[in-house]
Amino acid sequence: MVIGMKHLLKISDLKKAELEKLLTLAESVKKNPVRYAGKLDGLALALLFEKASTRTRVSFEVAAQQLGASSLYLDYVTMQLSRGESWEDTARVMSRYVGAMVARLYKHSDIEQLARYSSIPIINGLTDLEHPCQALSDIFTIRENGLLKKGKKFVYIGDGAFNMANSLLAAVSQTGMSITMVCPAKYAPAREYLQFAKRHTDVEVVSDVRAAVKGADIIYTDVWVSMGQENEKAERIKNLIGYQVNEELVKAANPGVKVMHCLPAYRGYEITGEVISGRHSVIYDQAENRLHLQKALLLTLLGKA
Ligand code: CP
Ligand code: NVA
């Protein structure tokens, strides 16, 4: 299977049918990893990172190795990019050495530049605008829990205006689940992502956290202070303090509700430690599924599926 895209920069780069194929392949990869071993023999995967990472870096490096590829971690500060080399020259040169590249950058326009001049697939490993690999893995986790169905209720709590909220709006809306975004007005979803989601499903944006989780099948939250927002920390905590996912809030949702967080988490802020390790949490499954989904993504983008 080769799907009709070369890069994955945003969720909207994927058509609904492509998303479904990816989930089916990820399921097969998870069930039978040995079948896919060696499928990317001889390939080099570069990871160009401008921000910190645990999951994205490790899951892509392990995915590459298990598929027979090698991986190179490239810290932005040690690249000539940090001294002003252009994205165009970097992209053209890297395309001569490696077969695909994952990039984690601040500005989404930078990854667009990289993709524009690359002749290899570029995968967004997080920018300020989107985190598509996480959202796709999350859809896979929701599916695995039997909740990827029309009529199920997905509730996102917290900062509705940054990368995770954007990618989740774009991805979850295509699954038939309804979406409730619970955010302070200051961090309300971007119009572009809201409009996209509303074209596919019912979406509401509300501010009453307790009322919002009534009937919730999924509760999802992300950090209040994302990478690059450290100078807004005090203000963000003040504005988001009432939006914590805690035991009491989880009790107000459906009895079978699943709680999700992309991690890293700041226990005691957006979520409590009890909820992270509690019986409703699928948070570590989300982290594991990054590996399986990203293997499926690499195989697909490289025409080896
Ligand atoms: N969820 C996620 O992308 O984690 P890292 O920042 O550790 O890669
Ligand atoms: N919104 C968070 C996601 C981390 C995976 C950030 O950008 O820091």
C-alpha cells in the first residue's frame, strides 16, 4: 500500500480512507511484529529535533531498528541550521543521505520548508501547530478500546489552542465521535481546526468542566505549559487551574470512561497522579502505541506496506 501523500505534516494530509488503512496496518504490526522485521532493510531514518523528547525519539528509533533500518538523532543545535544554513540546503543534502526524516521543530513553517525541498518523506514529530503522530496513535488506542464509534463522546480538557488540540480535532472528528472541547476562552480552539472538525462531526466548545464530562467515553488532557511557552507559565497555570483531570471529575463521566494524556504529564497540574495510574487510564498504552502506529506510518510512506 502506498498512500497518496509523501509527507505527514498535518492530520489533514491524510484522507479518511488512508487513516483507516493506517490503523488496520498498525493493528497487524502490533499483533505480528516479526512479519514486518527487515522490511526497511538498509534505510537510514534521521530524527532532527529542536525540542526535547522521550517518546517520539525513542519510539521512532526503536521502530526503525525493528524494521531493519538505522536511525540518526540530529540535535538542531549541533547542525549548521543553528548557524543559519537554509532549510532548502539542509533538505536537499539530507535527501542524498537518508531515506526519511522525522522533524520536531518550533515553527510549522520550518517543517513546511523542509518538506518542500526534500525528495524523501518528512514526518512531523511535533511542531507548535500539530502533533500528528501522537493523534494518530491515540485514535489507534481509542479503536483498541472499542470506542472509535459514532455517538461516543470525546472530551478534551485544557489548552484547546495548541498542537495536541489541533491534531486531535482534525483526527477525532473523522472517526464519528462527538467532540467537546472544554477550555478557557483564552485558549479556545483555532477557527481553522474548529471548522474542519465541524465539517465531520458534532463539536461543542464549553467552559464548565463538570457538565462537559457527563456521558464522556474519553477524557483527554495535555500539559498547560507546552514546550516554548515557559515564559507564560504563571499566567497559564492561573488561567487553567480549574481544568484539572482528577478522580472526582472522572467519577462524573461514564463508568467505562478512558482517560488519555499524550505525556509528559505534570502531576498535580493538568492531571493527578492517581488518575494517571488509576483504572480508567490508558496513558501508557498510548505511549506504547506510538511504536506500532509509527512503524505502520514508515512502511506506508516508504511504499513497503
Ligand atoms: N508525547 C510525546 O510526543 O512525548 P515526547 O515529547 O517525550 O516525545
Ligand atoms: N503540547 C505539548 C505536547 C508534548 C508532547 C508540547 O508541545 O509541549
